Amino acid sequence: MEELGQMEQISKSHYLEDMVLLRSPAEVTEVMKRLGEFNKTACALGLACRFRGLEHVKALVEGGATFKYKNSGDEGLGYWTYDYSLGLLNMRSAVQFSSHVDRRSLISYDTGKIPDRKGGEVNIKVIPIEERAEIARYLCENREHAGFDPCEALFFSIMSDSREITAVLKEYGAKFTEKRIADLTENGRSFDWMDFCFLTRRIETDRFIPIMTQIVEQLGGKKLHYTDTIYYDNYNDYRKEYRFFNPEIFRFILDNFNQTKMAKGKIMKGAITENSVECLKICAENGWMKQPKKRDEIIQYAADNEHTECTAWLLEFKNNTADLAAERKRAEKRMMAQLNADPNSVSEMKKIWSYEKLEDGGLVIKRYKGNRTEVEVPEKIGKDTVTVIGEGAFSPFASRIPRERSEFLNTIKKVILPDTIKAIETKAFHYMTSLEEINIPKSVERIGEDAFGYCLSMTSFEFPDTVKEIGAKMFAGSTKLERVRLPSGLAEIGDYMFSACLSLKEVNIPASVKRIGIWGFRRCKELEEITLPEGVEEIAREAFADCEKLKTVVLPESVKVIKNYRSPPETPFHGSPNVKAVVVPKSYAEKYCKRNNIAF
């Protein structure tokens, strides 16, 4: 008895899970007594719900088992916490793909084999849905003791099409929480919204409308949020998924999702590509063709791509609804205004740049809307000076960028910045795969995180000494980058700064640097030598890992901390087989090298 009680927490968890799968309810009750209190009974309870039955569940709950982790700090995996109560549901349906399911656990399967402690194996399979519905009823009645959340279970029950369990949960008054409703109707950047999108992708087409109708009924009259993920998950040539333009589903989406977030032009072009006149009719019913310019662009697209049926319907729609004389007059007026416009006027600049005024009176560039592959950022727009390149301003992966625009941004080769720029924000030029050249003016003082990550065509880069702050991940994944000159006042090589810069051969480390960050030079496969100046105090974990050609690293006497990773420990030079350190006798670096068997 003492032996079981003295097991480590994780061993207790695994032992209980085996007992649930292999032993009777009475034996499980006895084991619960002998194990004593511990923090993770959730998985065992989930397995009982899925594979064993009500009596095993009762034995666990009466013995103190709960779906909640009593001390979840050791068990959490970032944002996600696995919800083992989902074992009640039809896992082969959508819920199997939720990030709340641990795919390494038996909980994600319908059948499996486990060792029987006698050298053989026992086959297990999921119990019938009717039995699981009875378990759901018991859990609702004992929700406090079992740590069971019927309201949260309701969302996943609907998404997995577990109809019998959904009926039980509703019988006990389950409904969506305010947070769940907000995640589904407002917050397109939340993890739960992304999880909803993953689950939606897995719904069978013939069940899409019935399942989504139940979701909508829980929203209190609010419309579902919409992001491009909904479009690409339901219209994707790679996965041969085209149901977005099934007329019934299309009408449902337009009726029940927030249309203000929809890229209407792209969606109408998709309908034309799928030769769906019915979907075009639904677009027209929703007022998507009221603007003559957009309507005519769609007509031209259909004609250019030789979709004759769609073209014919669109032309007939135009003839039946348009005031052609008024449209012609407005078009002529716009044309004369354009001919007389100053290319540097505010109205013309607004066509090329999206920007906002800052509190100090300067302007921040929010987005480039032009069509040049060599771009010159203006010093001024009107009377106001441009001082900041904003977050994701040129990035093809910035939020709410249509696919066609993203593809164009990936063709930009050169950007010229004016001498008025003081700051470049996070991911400003992130993932510009064709960018070859950009200047950093001496006016720049700060550059945000990941500003030039994955710029796959850049070969060299130079910072002026005016730059005092450089964010993490600055050049991560810029695989052709060979040479970089860092500013003289830099305080640290940030985390992931040169990670996966596969071609990097030459970089100076200024005397001002105190720290080399996590993965600072990891996978710099062409880097052969690096000299850390006197003043560097810390080298973080995996800073020089997987640098296959690295031969020499000069470690100054000032180094006081060198961090290892994992157990057994991996040094910052793990995976760099040829490295040899140059150290000062009797220094911390020398002692570290001796202790970790690093040549010096």
C-alpha cells in the first residue's frame, strides 16, 4: 500500500489509466484508495467514459477523480489544456482534430491495443453512443465532483455531431458561455476561433448546415465571425474541397457569417471559377454588385476567363439593374479628376498608402497599396512627415491581406526609406521573399521583432550606428543572407536573431553586446568562426547549435553564464561537431568547456 502511495505523480496517473482499462470497477475503487490524492486523474476518467462505461466512471468520481487538474502548472502545454471529457464524443468526427485533444493518448482513438501485464495484448473499442449518453447524464448530475463543464462540452458535442449527448446536455440546461459566443462572433485572432475553423473543416458536407445551424442557435442572434480561414478551409484546390460554392452552403454562410469581413471580389471570382450562376445570384441579392466598378470588374473577369454562362448572366443583371447614363457621367467625372490630379497630392497618396497620424504629429505607414516592385516611401504626405513604418506594413502575411495582394507584395524587390524614419515596427517586411535591397536611414533608432524574417532574397544588410534597439527574430529564416553589419551600441543579439540563416558567413558582434540570445545563430550552416568581444556576459541555450561548419568561437573572460538545454544537457554548441573554443585560462568559459567536454 505504501509503495503505490509513494509513486511519483506521473506514475500514479499512468498506473490508474492501466487499471481503468484492465480491471473491474471494484478494483479501480480499491486502487484509488491506495494511490491517495494526486493531480492528474483526468485522462483515466476520459478513458473510462470512452472505453469502459458508467460503473467505471462512478468508481473514479466517487474516489475523487476529476476532469480538472488540481495542480495544472506542471501539465499545461502553452495555451491549450487537454479536455479529456471529450472522450464521450464521436472522435472520428470533427473533434478528433481539436487542439484540446491529445493525439498521443488513447483518448483520440475508437479502437486500440494495450498490454495486459502478462506479455499479451487486450483489444479495446469505444462503447456505444447510447452508453456514453448515460455517462453524460451522470456527469451533469455530478458536475461539481467530476469537474465536468456541460456548457463547454455542448460546443464540442455539436461540432462532433454527437446528437445523443447534445440532447442530454441541453436537457440539463447547457448553453454557450459569453466567452464562447464572443470567440465565435468577435475575435478572429483567438485560439478558440482557430480551433473552431479546424473543426469546421472536418464536418461532412451533408452535415455542414445542420451542425452549423445548431451553433448559430446558441449565439443569441449574433452572426458568426468571418476570416479568410473559413474561405480557404471550404474552398481549397489542394485538398479538392469546393463546398463553399455549394449554393445551399453558400447562402447559409452569407446569411449567418459577418459579411463585413468578407473579401467580396475574391469570393465572386471564386463563384465564377466554379461556374456557379446560383452563387452569383445570391451575391446580387446581398447587394454585392451595387457598385458599378466592382460589378464591371467581375464581368470582365468572367469574360477574360471564358466563363460564358456566368458572363451572360452578369451582363443581363447589369442591363436590368443599372442606370447606364448616370454611370457613364460619373465615370467621366472621375477620369477628368484623375487627369487633373497632382501625383503627390494627399488624395493620390491615399491610393498608394494607408497611414495614420501619431500623437507626436508624425505619420505611420500602415500598408502599401501601390503596384510598383521598386518602392520609394515618401518623406511627407501633405504637410505631415512620415516617421514610422508600421507593423506588417509591407508583409504579405499581415492580417486581412487578400491572397492576390499578398502574392503581389511577394514580388517587391527594392524599398527606399526616407531620412525621416525613426522606427520600423514588428514584421514590417516579414516574409517578403523577393526583397533584395533596402536602406536603413541614419534617422532610425528602433527596429521591431521579426522585421526582416524570411526575406529569402536578401544577401547583405547594414545597420547604421544610430539604431539602438533590434527586436528578436530579426533575420530568422533569411536563408540567403551572407553578411550583416550590426550597430555599435547594440545591447544583445536577440533570441532567434539569425536562426536558420543558412548562408550567413560574416557578422560583427559590437563591444556593447552583453547577451547572445536563445537560438541566436542556430543552423547558420556556413558560419565558420565567431568572436565574442569582452563584455559579453551570457550565452543562452542553443545559441550556436547545428552550425555544421563552425570551427572557432572566442569566449571572453567576461562570460559568466552559459546555459544548457534538456537532460542530459545539450550545450549551446550542440550539433556543431567541429567547434573549438578560445578561452582565457581559469575563466568561467574554460571551466564550462572542461565540465561539458568542449574542445578549447
